[in-house]
Amino acid sequence: MDYMKAYKNVLDAFSLEGTIQEICPYGEGHINQTFLVTTSTKRYILQVMNTHVFSDPDSLMKNICYVTKHLESKGIETLHVVFTKRNEPFLKLEDNSCYRIYDFIENTVTFQKATDPQVFCNSGYAFGEFQNYLKEFDASVLTETIPNFHNTPIRVRNFLEALSKDVVSRAKECEKEIQFVLERKDTLNLVVEGLQDGSIPLRVTHNDTKLNNILMDADTLKARAVIDLDTIMPGSMLYDFGDSIRFGASTAAEDEKNLELVHFDRSLFEAYTRGYYTAVADSITPKEVELLPYSAYLLTMECGIRFLTDYLMGDVYFATKYKEHNLIRCRTQFKLALEIYEVLDELKCLVKRIQEETK
């Protein structure tokens, strides 16, 4: 595909420096299409926004602008939104397709898998610091871009609805996975119930804290910037912690077909927890500390349920490369969730020890 030709009119609408030299696909995101744009003077990230997933791009971009402006005011390196020539944070065409551009943050790398415990510890500290940077931010200005994004009971309800409809007749292909959810669906309510009764504080959270959403300095491997801010919303810090563990403390990729390679790495859990807890030690509540290990199980189950639900619906949310892609993804999550659940007591003791050592 000739990307230069396909996106010339889009790029012409933005205030870019230099002459455009190259456009090529970039990254491994599931939701938006991402391209690296190289000009004669600098580089940019162009994204085709997924308006099926994010149906209110205006509010989404307002959220991102609010948060990045807040971070910039504190001297924190963050995404920088490039405005259009009409001084708008994104471009919406007549066909309702939407595009945005960020400055490319140079000399950084991302990791799809945590192989170095220190890198994972650094990412834990970065997401903890991100939580701290936003603790004084006025959450009332934010729109909930995906309502009930981490409301696991509602995710279960969506799964049950997709199962009952079975619109593409796939339920027969995943009976084992369906049963796995049905047997555990009543173990997934603790955080939502805590938010509802006030025992867990509502915070501004990232809500998609995968390791590859942190840009690491290419030389020092220390965190430079937290990216992918589409799901910045009010929520629980447990969502952020749990999702980081789900993605980073697995020994295999999210879509690994050989489940014998998929395991929960407790040493990586410890590394991340040390980094994260060090950053949030002064603000985390006893209830949140208690539920840190559980949140890893919860978010892993939730993600697996989302993959399975999407598979039953015909792959309408996550980008897939083949028919069974979402089913493969859900299997890795369920394998991981089971291993986490089996060692929850050990993880609680580990968190307590880290807490004592950090005092």
C-alpha cells in the first residue's frame, strides 16, 4: 500500500515541521492503526483512531489534552499532541474517520515482554509515579471514554449475553474456556464492590498499563514516558497494578499457542511490586495493599473474558490476524490466571514483606 498517497491529505491538515519523506506502519497495538511519519526535520506518530471502540473522539482527545497539559505543567515528559492547522487536537473527515498526531519521542524503546527484572521494576515505579502525578488532578473534567471498562461483573454479563446469542456459532469450539469462566465468575467482584462501598478509593488511572505502554530510555532503560492515554479515566489503582502484572509477569506472549510456555513468573511479580509500591507507599491504602495480588488474578481473568467474548461475537473489538486469534489469547490469560490464583497466599506474604522493607 502507498501510505504516502493514502494519508497525504490527512497529514496536510496538521502543522508538521519539514517535508514528509516516509510513512510506514509502526507498533503492535490492538485498537488503533499506528504509523511512523518521517519528515526532513523530525518524526511523528500518526494514528487512525478506532471510533468503533472509542465512539466519542472529541471527549477522548479532551481527556488526553487535559492530562498531558497537567503532566507538562509538572515538568513530566509525556505525549505531545500536534494540533491541526485549524487548531484542533485531531482531524475528523466527512466519512467520520478520525486521525491524530503526536511528536515521536526519540531514543526510546518499548518491550513486549519483561525479560529483565530491573526493567520491570522500573516500569512499576513509572506507573506508580504516574498515579502520583495525577493524585491532585480534577477527575471531574474527564469523560469515561469506555463506560465500565474495568467493571468485571459487567464484562461477565457481556460474556453471558454473547454466549447466549452465539451469533457466529463458535460456542461449540470453546466449551472448555466457557466452563472455566462459569466456574469462576463469582470470584471477580471485590474491586467493584470496594469502589461502590468506598473501601477502595476512586482515583484517576491509566487503565491499560501494559509494559509496552511505557517508553524506556534506549540507553539507561529507565522509564521516560507513559503512553496510550486513551483509557485515562476514574477507576482503581488496582486496575493499573493488576493489568501490569497480567501482561508483564507472564513468561510468554499474549497470543502464545503453546500453553506449556505460559507461566506466571513470581520473580517478575516481586520486581514490579517493589517498583510500584516504592512510588505509591505514601498514598496507597491498607485495603489496596491487601488486594494487590488479587488484582493480578482479576485483571487476567477479565482480559481473558474479553478475548473470549470478542471471539464469540465474531471478533468485533480486538484486531485479529487469524480466526482463532482471540481464542488463543483467552487461553493464555486463563492459564496465567489459574497459576496466579493458586499462589495468592504466597503473593500476599511477598507484598507484606516488600511493605515492611520499604518503611
